[in-house]
Amino acid sequence: MGVELGGCAKCSKYLLIVFNLLFFLVGVALLAVGIYVIVQPYQLEILEILDNPLIQNSAYLIIALGSFILVVAFLGCCGACMNSKCLLVIYFIIILIIFIAQLVGCALVLAFRSQVDTFVTDSLSSTMETYMGEGANDTVSTAWNAMQIFLECCGTNGYEDWADSNWVNDTSPMITVDGNSYAQTYPATCCVFVDKYTIITGAEWPTPVNISSCMGIQGALSNDTLNTQGCYSAFQDFVSSQIYYVGGVGLGLIIFELLSMAFAIILCRGISKGEDVV
């Protein structure tokens, strides 16, 4: 025998199931994103520049979050399908904790925004000192090369930053163009490339639009061949370009969480009333 639910409780039950099926798909999507970042090492290695274990392991955190969402969504679906007050209460508490954590997280980001900016610039500047060149395979060098290519930037605040780096001052790097060697004051990965999404393996790089112009060998430096914007500024621009998407997702999550908690409460009340046992 089961409990016959009233119209409002029954509607909440089906909506809760639908919501959690969608939530389940979000978990699957996060798992896919996390796995994709891991199998595309150059995207993950860019994060290695930021000297923070939490950021460096972001792909694994995304996978963990995706797995957690799958469990919560499964719990919500089971609670609704089985008319289980116990499962629904646990589900409600978990969603409430997530909701509060989101609000606290947003408040912390707003409160410590200047500290975050300082942390990013300090991390970029400090890792520049351990950069070893375009052909180096160490984590920092690979990350800087990938970041400068994909974000179309150069140095922390601009290509001039490299002139004071240990790489330039201690190793006196040279680049060969048309059989002639020229001194470098910034990496060739600062150049504008024909296709920046070319797969990078070892010392093989995408093709520069004009390497001679980029390195100042032929004619004046130009934004058409050299990325003059600093990587910190480029990173800010990238975040700003995604802010509406992030805001939309955040707002959607808040609405989802509030409705899910409301539906769980309504369903629990309907079950408690035990409106006519079948």
C-alpha cells in the first residue's frame, strides 16, 4: 500500500523528479568537462602558473563536484519516486547547505577581490622567473607558452616584462630566422599565430603570422604580429567576457535550489498528511 498524494504534493513530486533529472545531466556535464581538461594537458598546465593547490587541481575538483551532484540528484529522484520522507529531508538539508555555501562563496569573492587580483599578479610575476624557454618541457614553461598562445598575451603586464626576466638576462636566448640568429627579449609564443588551436607537442608550435616582424627583426613592432597585451589583463578580459554566462548559470542554480527545496517540503507535508491510504 502507498500514500495517495493531494494534487499539490503530486505536482511537486513530478517536478522534483524532472528537476533532479536535469541536475543529473549537469553532473554528467561537469564530469565530462573535468575529464576533458585532464586529457588536454596544456589547458590544465596553464593553471599550474597560479601557485595554489586548489587551483592547480581544479579539474579533479570539477570531477568530484560532478560526482557529488550525481549522488544528490539520485537521492532526490529516489526520495520523490519512493515518497520517502527520510530521503527527502536529507536531500533538502544537502541542497540548503549548497545554497548557503554559494552565498558565502560569492560574499568572500566580493570581499577579497583585491587580494585575489594581487595573488594572480604575484603568481604570474614569480613564475616568470623560472621560465626556461619555448622548447622547455617543465610545467611552468609549458604553462606560460600555452597561456600566451591561447590568451593571446605576453608577460604579466606586457611584453616588456620579459626583458627583466632571468630567462633573458641569464641565458641570452637566441632565435633563428631564415638561417640567421637574433637575440630575444621575449618568447616567440608572444607572437600572433595563424591558428592558435594547433595541437602543441614538444617543440612544435603553431605558425606565427610573421616571425620577423613579431621579434622586431623586420620593421616596427605591430599588434598584427605581436601580442602586446599582458596576460593578467587578458585573463581579466576573458573572465569579463564569460561573466554573463557565469551569472546566468549562478542565477539558474539559485532558482533551481529554491524550487527544489520548496517541492521537497510540499511533498514531505503531503506524505505526512497521509491523505487516504490506497
